[in-house]
Amino acid sequence: MLEVRCSGTPYEIGVTHGKLAKEKVDGSLEFYKQLLWESASMSWEQVLQEATKYVEPLRKIEPRYIEEIRGIADGAGVSFLDILALNVRSEINFGLFSDKATDTVEYPSDGCTSFSVLTDSKSFLCQNWDWRAEQTPNLIVYHISHTGTDIPDISMITEAGIIGKIGFNSNGVGVCLNAIRCRGLDRSKLPVHIALRAAMEAKSRDEAVKHIKSVGVAGGGHLLVSDATGPVSLECTSSWVKELAMDEKGRICHSNHLILDHPDIDEPGWLKDSPARLARMRALTADLQQPTVDRIFEVFKDTEGYPSSINRKQEGECRSQTLFNIIMDLTSKKAQVTFGRPTEYSEQVQLAF
């Protein structure tokens, strides 16, 4: 797995990312050109036009994200809008899906299942990240140091070209993602992948939650944010960000549908397995005594409902697969990342601060 280590100004960070991951950036672009045509019936030229609508809002909220995106584009030898489009791909894919893209088999698949728990001695944040297997070659481990600032260092797993995704920082603040498919966008707010980045730049869970709620998220998504004090679930739509607290056992489990009441949100039926996976994760973790990385990893191997299971397989009618599992021990500021399905993985990487 390619590890990209970057430090310096936002532009310098981006250039390093772009140069080292150029082949993977090109792969991400080719993948999303095809996917967004399928899901949103948009040509790449139309996608780039949509991406332009985020430039000025992002410049107002946090211009250094624009500079990092510009650096990636320059380093990879592609256009600025190409890289910006990758960073708003969730808004297009899950907020601008076409009317024909309503079939749960033929159109956008995801399937991520997340879990967090606070015990007497540990705070764990974990998930299986599921997506089309064709995007596997374009994953990278991205390490960032913001030279000359008080922003914590970051380690995350992301798709090449995208500046925020799933990971944690040197303060022990981590974030996971579940895609939520609901209609509507507010482009004046943070795209979901950049909201993930903003969470990883926070010095605490509470700071991350406060910031994301204050600036809002452009489209649907679920962000599971945690630190050594435990997790908070943020269900996000273009209209609001709502909190779901941990239960009496210190847990939060989530999949790919809104759990909180949302009468004002158009959330068409999507992944019929999402409620089943959520119920299964709750059942598997209900009596998880003294959780450890190994015990949690066993939970994420579960194949009930295969192939549309927690441990997912791109097979038959299931259009996505578990591409990596991450288990973060935020108390110790460590993480185990397993690339591939937990039952047939290709590589494990240990991250630590």
C-alpha cells in the first residue's frame, strides 16, 4: 500500500500527494468518470461544472483546502477542477443521483458498517469501508504534518486525490464515515469528505463536533467522531446536523440510513441490507466483554446475509465489497488497518502517534 507523507504549506502538502500518488490519482479520476455517469447521468464536463459551485464557498470557509487541492492537481498534472470534483464526489453521487438511479442493485452501492465503544480503559473507533472493488488500487495511506501550525498531525486512509476520509490525529481524535443517500445539496457548506478532514484537524471530539455543526455539511453522510472520551454520531444532511449519543453500553453502531427522525428529508429506499447490518452489529457487540483489537476484528469478519453482509463481497446482486477495515484505539493513539476483506486480506498496516 502506498504511504504518502507530506509536510509544509497546504500547497506543498498537495504537490507531494499529487506527485507520489499520480498513477492512483489518474485511477481515481477514471473510476469516478464512469461511476458518476452511472449514478447521476452526468458527463465529466458536467461534473466539473458542478464542482465549480464549491470553489467560492470553500474559499470563504477554509482557503487552505483549496490550496491543497490545487497542489494535488499541479503535482499530478491534472486540472484543479478534476481534483475538486473528486472531493465532492459524494455530493454528486449521493445527492444528485438521477431519477433512474433508484434500483438497489444496479446503481450506487456502498455498505459501510461502523462501530465505536467506550470502556473503562479504552475508546475504540472502527469500521469496514465498502465500495466498488475497482477502486481498490487507488487507496493510499496519507500522513500530514501542518508545519508551523498547531493543527495536529493526521494519518488516514483515503482515495488518491481526496484530502479527507477515515483516520485519526496525534491528539487521538478519529472519524469514520457511512454514506447516506438523500436528495438535496447546500453548496455553501462543507462537502462531506472535507468535513471529515476538518474533524481530523480538531484538538478534541467536542471541538470537531462544534465546528462541523457550525459550518454544516453540503449533503448526506454519517460521521462517527470520537476521542479518548468516547464517540458522538453526527447524522448530516444539507439541512441539518444532528447528534446521536452513545448508548448505555458506551456504543454507537451505524450503517447506511438515517436513524434519527427526518420527516423533512427525501431519503429514497437504497440498500435494503442497511437495517439488517445495523441490527447485526448491535447484536454482535451487545455482550462484547473487554473489547480488544483482535476481538473487534472478529466482529467485522461476520458474513450473515452474505454477500451483503458486514464483511461484504462484490458478488451477484451486491455491487460493493469491503476494501479495508480500520480499528482505532484512540486512548493509545494507534490503529490497525487491514486492506481487503477481513477474512481474505492482502496487507495489514499499523499506524501510531
